[in-house]
Amino acid sequence: MIVYAEYMGSDICPNRHIGLATGGFGRSAFLVRGLAVSKDWSREDADADDIEQSRNGDSDAYRRLVERYQEHVANIMWRFSRDLRTHEELVQDVFVEAYIYLHSYRGKAPFEHWLARIATRVGYGHWKRKARIQQREGFSLEEWDQLPQEPADQMDASEAADLVHRLLAQLRPRDRLVLTLRYLEGCDVAETAQRTGWTKSLVKVQTLRAKKRLENLLSQTSEEVRL
């Protein structure tokens, strides 16, 4: 089971438990209880050993990888969906995809970074699927009336986070992705490029365009509310 630690704050659901079905790598459920790595054995060494054993069909070795990185993946995927059931499915999808493509991991970057890139791809795919089946919906007057009236710096953290995610949800997936990585995940240009597979130049251009579209969205929405 995945347990969200208290330090994650309002931007993650505290004390939520998520069961991970094993999908293509076994029928029994992973029981995630946390895994301590020996002081005499680095995390990188443990990863390398478990990856090798997983490739040779050892399901316990892959379970250890899931245990080691479940919180990291869960934290990333909360950026892509704040619906608990959807979030659970996305976390599971990341580990299923990582298992399927484990043979392609070459160890040139830490396993944690490789997982983050898969998580970003899975989350982005989720946004694109939603965009294809749903029309963009702006805030209604009733919804705006329900938003906190106090200045942003006086908002409760959870209210502010909810407002940010609702605004970003109005953007196209590509714009939403780059703003989420740059300003919510705190990734620099290089890390954003690594996570998305884009060039650094494209990240910079996409960031500027996305910021402009968000500004236009805020301006348009404010005018509608005043009317």
C-alpha cells in the first residue's frame, strides 16, 4: 500500500493508501510497506541488482523497486490528476510501463530519473486523452462565487493549490505540461527537457507561449465574471 507522508502537505493527499495491482508482472498484489537500503549498499547498487534480477523474471526484485520508488511516482502523478481513483490508476500505469520497458533502461541516468520520465509521459497521455473526449469548460459564475475571496497570499494552501490546478486544466495538454514541470515541479529547463524529451530551446519557447495563453485565459475569465 502507498502511504503519503505528512510532509507532502496540501499538494498531496495525506494518509491515502493506494493498492498496486501487478498487471503484466504477476497476479498477486504488491504490498508496499517501505524498504530500507542497507548502509553498506547504496541505493544505486540496490537498484542495479534488482533491475538485473527483474529482467531475469524475479518478481520479488521488481516489488522492491516499486517499494523503493512508489512515493516518488505517487507525488509526480498527483500533478496530473487530483481524483483519487484516477491517480491510483496512473501510478499503477507508470509501474506497469516501467516493467514492460525495463529492458531498455541503460543506467546512464539514475533509475529515479528514468521513472520520472515515464511518469511524465503517462500523465501527459492522460491529459491528451481527456482533451480528446471533453470540450474545454471554463469556470461558471457559480464556480467563481465558490472560490476564496481573500487575496492569494491569504488563501489556505489547499484552496490555492486547487485554484492553480483548475486554471491549468483549461489549457491545452502541452501548455499544461510545461507549466506544471517548470513551476509546480520546480524543474529547470534542462530537467524539463529530460522529462519531456524536448530540446532545451523548445522548452523555453513552449514555456513562454504557455504563460501567455494562461495570462489570456485569466484575462478572458475575469472579463466574463465582471459581466
